[in-house]
Amino acid sequence: GIQVEQSPPDLILQEGANSTLRCNFSDSVNNLQWFHQNPWGQLINLFYIPSGTKQNGRLSATTVATERYSLLYISSSQTTDSGVYFCAVEKIENSWGKLQFGAGTQVVVTP
Amino acid sequence: DTGVSQDPRHKITKRGQNVTFRCDPISEHNRLYWYRQTLGQGPEFLTYFQNEAQLEKSRLLSDRFSAERPKGSFSTLEIQRTEQGDSAMYLCASSLAGVQYETSYEQYFGPGTRLTVT
């Protein structure tokens, strides 16, 4: 199956700082999603971004499909940004509908 | 659009008991997925349905696990003879699907059911 690697595994930020999270994947994919998992376990959709660049408020994401990586940018971080960020990919040829998740990046934003 | 809902949110059971979880997808979504997440890990795929048809099952889904989606709407996941290793968060997701299977759409997740087997 596809390997998904996220880095860094942990990130501690001071409120107001900017950061970049990375997701590398081992094969071409049809779907890539970024999620934020809050302390109660809910996975919140951030971006559906198999390729290109998208922005939503203080968050933006870029996927370079030909080079098999995606980046999630957090600007002017707030304490509410704390949680685990997951990248997940899907390759339709191998398995329709199956998202393969990375291990996540644990983000802690301190006041 | 009320989102994906799951019931119950928490379940504590004794080893050997059977448990059943329910998932209600977003109303117009015809694909429904089950995932399992253990502490410190990303979610892992268990199975998925397109309408009422169960199209794929992971090797993680042992014989003690069964999932149904009888009318193509809500789904249930049953675990028989629970073991302590079944303790995890069980997540349900839904998405649209195109006429052709070779189409990928964004998946939306429910709040999960946290199972503790004592």
C-alpha cells in the first residue's frame, strides 16, 4: 500500500508564530485531504487538495502531485490550532474509497 | 446538512460481550466508510459501502466484526465477543460517489464512538 509520512511528529509553537507541516507519499494519488483532530477526537476537514494550492483564512495548503508531497501552512497560530493534523491519501487503482492516513503531527500552541 | 452522526459516543463493555455502533451519513452521500483509530495512531480503514453494497473489507476486520447498510442509508458495525484489543475509537465517514467507481470525493467524518473493553 501507499506509505504516508508526516513531519515533524511534534511541534510546539508560541501564539502568533507561523509553521509548515509536511506530508510525503510514496505513489501517485487521486485524493489528498488534510484534517485537524480536536481533543474530543473529531476529525475536521481542512482541505481536499489532490493538487495545487488552496487557502482558507490563516491556513493554506499546497500539493505537488508530481513530487509526491503536500504542505500545510499555519500562519499567526492561535491556541485553538492545537491538536493533531493528519494527511490522508487515496489511490483509486489500488482501492476505491480507502484513505491511507499518516501518523499525524501533534501541534501545541502556547499562549 | 447536519453532518455525519454516530451513536453511542462512548461505550464501555466487558470482554466477551457484543456491541453495536450506528452511523448516519450525510443525507445525499451514497458512500459510507468505517475506520478504527487507536491511541497515537492515524485512523485505519476497515470497510466501505456504496449504497447497500459492501465493496471492500480490510484484513483488520476479523470474523468477529460485521458491518451492514441495509437500505443504503445508516450503517451498523457489530463486534462480537469483544476483546481488550478492540478498545479504540471507531470512526464513520461518508462521501458522494460518481456514476463511475473511478471517482474520488472528499470524505467527511463523524465524531466517533470510543469503545473501552474491560
